[in-house]
Amino acid sequence: MKKTMYNWLLVAILLLTGLKVNAQIGNASFAVSKDSICSGGMVYVHNTSPDTLLPGVQFMWQLNGNGSPQNWTGSSVPQGFHLWNTNTYQINLMELDSNGVFLGSFTKDIHVFPEPNWPNLSPNNLSVECGPVFITDNNNTNDIWMNAAGDTLGTGSSITLNIPGFYNVSAISPFGCINSNPMGFNIQQGQTSVNIGSNSMSMPYNNDSIIYGCQGDQVFLNANINYMFNGGGFVWENGSSAWNRTVTQAGYYSLIYTGASGCSITKTVHLIMKPKPHPTITASGPTTRCGNESITFSVTQTYIDYTWNNWNFSSGNQTFISWNSGYNYVVVTDTNGCKGVSDSIFVTENPVPPQATITPSGCNLISDMPNDGIHINIWKIDTLSTIIGSTQMISPMVSGAYTDMIVDVTTGCHSTSLPYSFVLPPVPVIVGNLDICQGDTAHLTIFNPNQYSQFFWSNSADGPIDTATVSGYINVEAQYGSQGGCIVVNPYSVYVTVHPKPIGIITASNTTLCAGDSVTLSVPSGTNDSWSTGEVGSTIYVTNGGYYSALMTNSYGCSYVTPAVHIIEHAKPNKPTITGPCILSTNSGFSSYQWYELDTLLNMIPITSSTGQFLSIVHVPNYYTVGVTDANGCSNTSDPYWSSCGTGINEETNTISEVYPNPFTNQITVRFSDNKEHMINMFDVLGKVVISEKGQNEMTLNTTELSSGIYFIPGIGKMIK
């Protein structure tokens, strides 16, 4: 029976409990969600037309006429009631106006039906010996039985189940109310469970129908019965009734259980015996070895685990390093879980000769182990493999770490001495500055002088240091006596060269200068010349007075500091002024004068023979300047002076107090410092009058027609458009 039966019942219940009842009070409409429910259900009252309420109208509701009426403002949100007890309830809904005057009421009865009893199932132990499970609800007669998937399995007060699993039951009352078992119930096993467990020395425990063992191992079988009713029993296929048995052969083994009711269950397993592995091991070298050597054994096949020499733990490595005499073998585990052991390989260990000790003797090294017919000496140096001697004593030719290997000629075993660091007496090496400058001293010494005991220099100096001030050869001899009395003498000579120093003086273009001018200082060109100013080069330019010197360095690195030169700085004379207008004059007291006329580009053009304090204007109006020189030879130049002499223009521009703007565009404003009438003339760069106007106090000159360029107003100066 499928879900459709259960769904049909649900539809019936919904039809019973889901009715809506509509009511009308005044201008408002209401609906009651249900007029019959099961115990614990909810009833809702809705205002279905809040927009039709009259202004000021209010509603009150009451349950069973008990208590004060509850105010309901007419909102469409439903009012809900939980009803638990089996009974008939009455909902009263009243309409009042804004003054509390009763306008009408609505009453509705709600019936509450009881739920069915909680399902009470038997038997309590939901399993039997060898047959189906019969389940009964002791509290209800009208039940719906379902499995875990929600399929309906039957209806009524009882049901018979044959399949283990999870189930649920729901009781339905005559009124359509439902009471379900939320936890459900579980059928554990419809019959006694019978299994055969197995375990062997190689295989883990299992309960399958096919079990495995390894050839030669014992397999232990045991009866695994999860439930035995009183009077039930079991027997193996060989007639044994023991719980456990031991087998060594592959085949089929059965366990028969007979219950008290006479039903029986048989469990049969198939035992398959897997072959054991037989690994092969190989040695990395001869199995006869010396005590300080090792042999690596390897398994030629690949397995999942390896245990060497019957250790109590698994190494897990396919290789094994042996350091001792004796038998070596491996126990392996293959992919079937079976273990196998390899053949053994015996290792013989021979003794190692005693370790030699090296001591120095003069310039020789001696081993304390002699060649006695059984042992021989083999000398080596550093990490080189070349044999440099086979006697008890050797004479080293180079410095290095020497070792003596003692070899047993009967077994080939050997031992090696600790390295002995031998230092061959070195040739003394002179260190120091062999290139010096004239007037300096060369200080010569021997590299690492502490390793020598005595020194003999060619100039009869006795000590680790010698000095030289002239060019020539220097010789030295040194005695080396720190190596057990081994003394050697090694002559060595070097040549000391004395280089000349550069010589020179500073040449100055002038020993005086005026403020703002410069003087050139030079020295004869050298490889590297540096000045007291920090500048580098054979020539520099100075703009301030003071003392200056130069450090001259030639290609040998020899240096010479020149005598200092003194440069005297004079201040410039004050800027001269010009007065006019037709005969120009400037300040007196200067050694010389030079007058200039400005061209259209404002360049200063000297006026020939105009070298006095005065200048008579003979040209068209223009700008003039004058340059003066004082007794120290320092000069200064005046600002440009505008003279309009010869034009007939009355120059009274010294009363102009302000002219703006400059630069200008369409007009220029001129202000005077008095109330007199004045003539304003504007000239272009060619001296042509472009504007001529009279006015007083303040004048505005129209410059719209003027092109861009430079213009002049006497007494004011240059104007730019």
C-alpha cells in the first residue's frame, strides 16, 4: 500500500478542520479560520475589509464571555486563540462607535476534538528468533504504518514486518485528529544472526563468507552467534559443538544453528590458503669484512613490509646495514598479508690493526707502528689517494695533513692515524711599500714574522723591520726553528725605488680683484692637482680674496704643496648718477669715465672721446649711461638716463608720482604730484613721438593704436606693450 492512502486521510482531516466562516458587522467583514480543531490547534479571526470601517468605530472581542472585552482596532492582522481542552468554545465580536455605544455583535462556536492516544507498541524487544516481527499498538485501533521512505505499509492496530529497518506509526481519531510517534521504532534483526569469525598468524580477524589464510599457518574459526533463545544450539559440519576450532587446510566450513522453535540457520565460509613469499637477499660486498666496515643487504623483490634479523619491530626498509658478525635474514609481508623468511647469509668480522700515532723528528715524521711482516705503513697527504711512502719514517716535501694507514697483510683490514699537520719552512717574503717618494722612508718587514726565530738584513739591521730612503736592492735571511729544531735559511731580495716629487708654484692672472670679478690661478699640469678650495685641475677661477694653495700629485703618487698666493679683493665703487638734460654730468672723484648711448636693443654703444665727467647732448632724444673706474681699477655703471634735449619739449616729468600699468594694453594712467599743467611725450625705440598730450593731476593716455613693443616716457623709463 503506497503513500496515496495516507495522503487521502490528510485531505479528509484538512476538510474537517480548515473551514472558514464569514460574518458581517455593520460596515466590516470578518472571517473565522476554523469552526472545529484538534486539541492544541489555533483559531484565527481576520478583519477582511478594514477600508470600509466607519470613522471612530472600534471592535471588541471576547472568548466564552469571560473577562473584559479586548480592544481590536480593526487591523487586518488576525487575532489568534490556542485551544487545548476538549470542549465547545464561543468567540464574541462586538462593534462600538467612538462613544462606546454598542452597534452590533457576532458570535461563533468553535468545537475542540481530542487527539488519539500515544501509540503503545509491543513486543518491547523488536526481534525474534527465526521469523517475522508482529507489532501491535495497544492504545489505538486506527493506525497508519509507514517505513523510513514514507511509504504506507498498512492500516489498523497491528502489522507484521519481515525486513529490518526504521518504521513509524501514526494514530487517527474518529474526528480526524492525528498523534504520531516522532521517534519511530527500529526492527533490529528478524532472526538470530549466525557468522563464522576467523583469524590466523598472518591474516586479520574477519567475518566474511570468503576468508583467507597463509599456507603452513593455523586458521582459528569461532562461532559468532548474536542471539540464542533458550533451548537453541549449534554444531559444525564435522560434528563439533565447540565455540572455536583450528584448521590448516583450504576448503568449506559450516556452522548450523537450530533454534528452540525448530528453525535452523546455516553459515558457510570458504577458506582459501595463500602461498607464502620466499624473498631473496643480496650483500653489497664480501661477507668477510673488517670491524670498522659495514655490509648493506637488499631484498631483490618488492613487498609491503620488511623485518630484518628477527627484530621485534618492523623496519619497513628494503635494505639493511649490518655491522656485526653473524647470520642476516629478512621476514617480509606480501600484498596478501602472508609472511615469508629468506635464506640467511653469514658475515665474518676480522680485527682492525691498532691506530698509529705520528710524531715529528727534526724535519721528518715517524710512526709508532713498524713494518713487522704482518703490518705495513702507507703514508698519504690531505685527501689525496696517492701513496707518498711505505716506511716507518718519511721526510715531507710540502706542507699538509699527513696520515699513516696500517694494513694487516693477512686480512687486508686497516686503520688510519689521526692527521698530523706539518708546516714546511716557508721562504721569507718581504712586505712593505717598495715604491716611495723622495724624502720618505720605506718600512720593510717579513710576512708572518712570528714564525721565524732570527732575521739578517743586507744593511746589517737585526730585527723583523728594516728601513730604506734611497733606491737599491734589500736582502734578508730568516731562520725557521719552530718545527722540532728543523732550521732552514732562505735568502730573498727586493728593489726599493725612490720617485721624485713634483715641483711648482701658482701663477695668478692678477693678485687683486674687484667684487664680482674673478682671477685665474694655475699650476704646472700634474697627474692629479687639488686646490685648497676643494677644486681639482691645473687651473681654477676665484672670485673672492684670500690665500690659495694647491696639492700637486704626479703619476707615482708623490705629492707637493705649493706656496700660498694672496689675492686681495677691492669693493666696487658706488653706482654713479646722471643729471641733465642737455649737458649730462655724473659724480666726481673717479680715475676715468666712459659715456654710452643705448641703441634700439638697449645695447651700450661707447661715445668716442666722451671720457670725462660731462657730456654734451648732440643727438636726438635717447637713453645714456656712464661707466666709472676708481683708483683700484674697479668699475661701476649708472642706470640709463633719458634725455630729450633738442626736441623743444619742456621736461617737467620729475613731478610724475605714478604711471601704471606696465606692461600696458589699451591705456596708461599718469599721476602728478602738483596741480600744474604738464606735457607728456611717449617715444618709440627709434625716438619718434607716438603720443603727446597735456594735462594736470591725472591723465589717461589711449594706447589702443600702438603696436606691441618697447616705448619710453621721459623721467619714467621703459614701457612695454
